[in-house]
Amino acid sequence: MKRGRFILIVSILLAGLLLSSVVVFGAAPPKQRETVYSLNVWDGKDFASPFYPANINTIYVMADFQNVYSVKETLVYYWPISREYMADWDSLNKDIGDTLEVLKGDKVIGTYKKVDYVFYYPKGYWGGDTKLYTGDVARAKKKEYDKALDKYWKDVDAYYKAYNEYNKAVDEFYKKIQEGKPAGKIPQEPKQPQAPTFYVTDINKAYVFSLPAGIYTIRLKDKDGKIVPGTVKSLIAFSHRREGIGYNIIPESKWTYPETADDVTQIIYQYKEGVLYFQPFTEWEFNELQYNKLSNPQSAGRPDRWIWVHMQPASNVKLDIYTGGRLVTSVRERPYYVEQVPGSSLGYNIKLLDRKENPYGSADFTGFRFSVPPTGDYRLVAVSKDGKVIENSERYIRPITSGDAKNIFIASFGPLVIGLLIYIFRRVGR
Amino acid sequence: MNSFVYRLHSIKAIIKREARSSFFGLGLYIAATIACFVASFIFNSYINTVQGNNIMVMASPLNNPLFYAVIVAALYTAISSSTALSREKDKGTLEVLFYGPVDYASIILAKFLEDIISFLIVMLLVTLFFVYAAVTTNLGFSITYLYTVFLAIFLAASMSSFGLWLSALTTKIRTSILLFILIMGGFLGLQFLEEYILTLKPENLSLSMIYIMGVLSNILRIIKWASPFSYLTNGISAVALGSTSLYLENMLGSLAYTVLLLVLTVYTLKWKGVRKP
């Protein structure tokens, strides 16, 4: 009887488990038609593309940068695996509205119409340094790209033709040699055409504008001037708190595991002596909650935390290293490559890439090299082209000289020894 | 002599008596040793980390061991405060004192100032130890240490005033110590809980846990106004950020906390009386 009940309970639990698995992984999530904001926002390094489902009421953007706003109708579903709402753009992607209004309090401070825009990638789609262009410039950039692409395809066409001619000429050349006739010069292989290194997106239409730091209300109006339901949201345009220089630090002993030193209060400790390679970045400090929400409105963040964000590599700087107010060295950025030690044992050497000796070699990384001496303390600062020390670029470097904490543990009993001495002297003195 | 001079004289006399007793006793030195010993473990972990990784990047490395050392020192101060009045009440010596030129305010102020002096002696010993540790390891000794120590005096003041209030409220030494440990342990526990919550990544938590975390964060936000430890933690953050306004805000916050509790202690002692129960 008892055994039968046990089997029944186990069977119910197993069935429940299996059914719940079906619910989570097997069923297609229900989709709902919603009016959503779809943005392209500048995050300090590139443009992120967040979307705001109907249940999220606050939009976060970076102040004083142009951002792209679109309002669309799409199908929204909840995806339990990543615990977020997703948009099914393939099924429905309808651009709506006519005018976007921005209000400060009750006062309308900006009215925006859709404009043409493109994203321009000067070093290719994955190369970074993305630019946003609107209006005539956007159209000109697109034209420039189309022209470059058109020229490329024409060059490709010409290349294949030239390559056919080249193959024929090579055959002819060898034929003449075999026949013992004068063959002349060996035919030259045609050069492959270079595809455009830059990329421009198709022209799209959206509301593009920047806002100073502040809290606003945003809403969409249709052609009749009526507010489109579900489009009234809060908008927070935030800025950074501080600017500075952050460092990626590549220790020579483990070059694939760099550390970061983003704040002036951070001290870099090196065990005894060693070589460090510094990669400076310009950085801005943001509120963690605001910055996280910027690229992913459904993510969490802490309003009481601040994070430094590396914006771009600091160019045209040198690093000055001081000890006790005296300049020890002034370091410039150099390319380095990693050479594995020959044989089966593990190990590598990091070497300076000398362009004269090795003109075709490629660098594994570039950085500012500093060999930390075994003692002392060092102050590192980034100096700009005009000789000024860049604010918040200072870091201290200290070699740790102690191998264990034995002496520290012993020293911790110092107060007790002092107390006992005082106690004994008082007792003896009585 | 007017009443103010009498009061000042009696305050001085009580402080002198209490300070002598603390200085020649072992309690103060044991507290300093525990504070240094606790800090040693953190120094040890630093050395192990930098030895294992060859590199370590850290902001104000002395602040973390100092935080724990200050907590130990402040707990010692507060425990001696929490027993100060109840012990004298229990022995009947408090009543005797009131036959002389002593009033409620002067006895409480004297006990409070003596506790601060004891705390300063503990911190002096702790600082000597920190200087030794910083020099032998080359971790470095920065001005932020002194800022933190200065702020720690205000933490000790808050905790001492809290201890005195408990002492005035209770008649038995055991009750006041237990009550103090319970409340301060709760505050400290909540503070560590908050720090633990901050390390969790919400994306890795279930929805119900995120909800619980949110509720807990809001409770902690309210409670931290009553916890002296939060003034120290926020003050340490202010030192790290170089924010003078935040530093002053925490300093003034704990000062107001201290004044409020000292006044409350005077009224509580008046209400409860000084006679042996």
C-alpha cells in the first residue's frame, strides 16, 4: 500500500517535471502586438541598438550625443531562457508616427521629424569608430560607398578578364619555351582589386537628435497631431561624472591575462620585479544603472555604483614615470610581438617589433613598456602632446617585497606585549 | 566657583580615573591585538594574491584591513560604554557619585570622552602596526589612511553613545552587553549582507530572488541611517572617491547621531534613576 503511494507520488513528480520542461523549452511563446521604441544609442564606444517594450517606461540615452529614435509596431514575446522580452522584427516591423516631441516638465522643448541617416564605418563593420550622418551628408556618404562598391565590382570584372588574359599569356609563354622560340618576358599576374575598406549602411529614416543632461518626457504624435497611445515615456539623458585615463596592464609573465587600473586610487602591485606593458585609454565614469540600461533597458544595475568605461585608445600620449619627484623614464608606445620558445617546453619572449629588421612582421600588441625595479615606489602619469599631465591619469606602481606575512602576524602581538610591559611595571612599581 | 567649573572639574576627575584604569588594564591592549591580528589575515591574503598572480591592482589596500581593525576597536569602546553605567549602577557607585558635584550630563560626557580616549590609544597602536605592515610589504601608506582613521573617531563616538544609551536603559551588565551585541551584530550582519548582494549579478538570479533583493535593498537603505557602521563604510567610499562633500556628510551624520544619543542617554538615565536596583 505504502509502496504503491510512493510510486504514485514519484510518477506525478516526474510527469510534472517533464511537463514543465515542455512548457519552458518546447512551447512557442505567445506574441503580442506592441508599440515599441527602437533606438540606436551612442554608448561611448559604438552605437548600441536597444529596444523598449511597452512595459519599460524609461529610456536612457547619453547626453550631448546624437541618438537615433524609431517608434515601431512589432510582435513582442517573453523569452524565459534569457528572462527578457524580445521583438520579432521579421514578422512585423512597421514604422509609425509623424512627429516626436520631447518635453521638459510640461513644456515642449523639441519637435522632431524623421530624417535620412546612415552609419559610417571607416574601418569596416567590425573596425569601430562608427559615425552617424544625417540628411545631405548621409546621402553623400551612401553615394560615396555605392560608387566605391560599384568601382570595386567593375575592377573585379576587369580583374577576371585580365586574369584570363594572363592565363592565356602564361600558356603562350611556356609553349614558346617548349618550342625553343624566344618567349620574351614572363607575363605579370594582374593585381587583385581591393574592396572598399569602409562601410555605409542603407539610408533609413528616423528621429535623430541630441539632448543635454536632464530628465524629459518623450511622446509620438501622428499626422493629425494626436498622441500615439503607448508612446509616452520618461527619457533620462545622462552624462559622465569624471574623465580620465584608464590602463590595460599586460604583465610580461602572463601576457594573455591583462589587468585593468581604471581609477586613480588603484595601485598596481608587482611581485618583486617584472615588466609591465601599459595600454592607456581615455575613459569616462558613468552611473552603473544608467550605463547598463543604455544598451540593454531590461538589464539591472545599481544606482549607487559608478563604473569607468574605456572610450578609445589614448593617442598622442607618453607615459612619464617618477620616483620621489624625480623623472625615472619617459615611455612611448611601441609594437611588440610574442615569440614562443623553441622546443616542447612552455614559455615565450615578448620582443620589440623593429620595423627596419622585420618590415613585414605584425605586432601582437602595442604598449608602453616599464620594467618595475625590485624596490621603491613609482608614479605613472600620462602626458598629452602639449606636455600637460592628463587629469585622472596618475597611478602608483609598487613592487611587493615581502614573500610571506609571518612577520606581520608576529607584529600583531605588539600591542599585547606593550600592555603586558605596562601592567608588569605598574605591579612592580607598587 | 560657578556650576560650570564644578561640572568641568568633575568631568576631568572622572575621565582621569577611568583613563588610568583603562591604560593600566589589559583590555585595551587585548582589543588592539585582536584588531591587528584580524588585519594580518587581510595583509596575508594580499601577499598571497600578488605572489600567485604576479600582479594585483587595488585601491587603497590599507582601507580594507583598517575597516575590520576599526570595527574591533570601536566594538571594544562600545562594549566598555555599554557596561559603564550599568556596572556602576549595579555596584551602587553611581548613586554615591551623585552625592558629589556631579550631574547626569557630566557623568555621561565623562564616560563618553574616556571611551574616545581609549579608542584613540587603540588606534595609535593599530596605526603603528599598519605602518610596520605597509613598510615591510611596500603596500604603501597613503594620506587616505589618516582620513579614514579620523572618520573612525566619529564611528567610535556613535558606537560609544549607543552603548551608553543601552547602559542607561538597562540595570544589569549582562543585559546591556547582550543587547548591544545583538543590535550591533544585526547592523554589521546587514551591512555584510548588503555588500554580498552588491556582488550578485541579477541576470544570474531567479525572478523571485531579484524581488527579494529589491525589498532587502530598500530595507537596508532605511536601516543604514541607524547603523554607525554605514557611516564608516560610506566615509571610506568618500575617501576613495576623493569626495569632500560625501566625507563631511558622513562625518556630520555620525556627529548628529552621537549628539542625539547622548541627549537621549541623559534623559534615559534621569528616567531610570541612578539607584541600585
